[in-house]
Amino acid sequence: MTFPVDREGPSHAKLPTLIENHLRALGQHRWRVADYLRNLYMLRVMADYCPSELVEAVDALKAVNLMSQIFMLTKGAVDEP
């Protein structure tokens, strides 16, 4: 993939679609990983840009669980740097 000249990677919002379209090594798991990333992005945007929204412990636990699931689903399918 080629990213914009001023960036070393994709925008966070576009990452799930890129995974669905290009990370075929994940097989059918790529749809779930993309969905989990969309949820993580939504949680991050809420925490960073919506100060009137209360971020509770359950939200933090949800984020940790989503990341854990992503790590398990991608283990071995993506080359380590």
C-alpha cells in the first residue's frame, strides 16, 4: 500500500476498511477485526473529543477486551516487524 506523502500509515478511521480489503491473511477474521477496530476508534474519539461524555470503567474494559480479541485473531497472520 502507498500512504500519503506526509503520513507513514493510514488514518485511524480508514484502517478497518483497509483491513477488510487488503489483509487477506486473516481470512474471515478480517471482518471481525475491522469491526473491533471501528468500535475502538469510536471509544477513542469519545474519550478524546467528547468531554461531556462520561468514560466509565466499563468502556475502558471494553477497549482492553477488543484489543485482546484483535491480538488473538491476528496472531500468526501478520508478520512481526
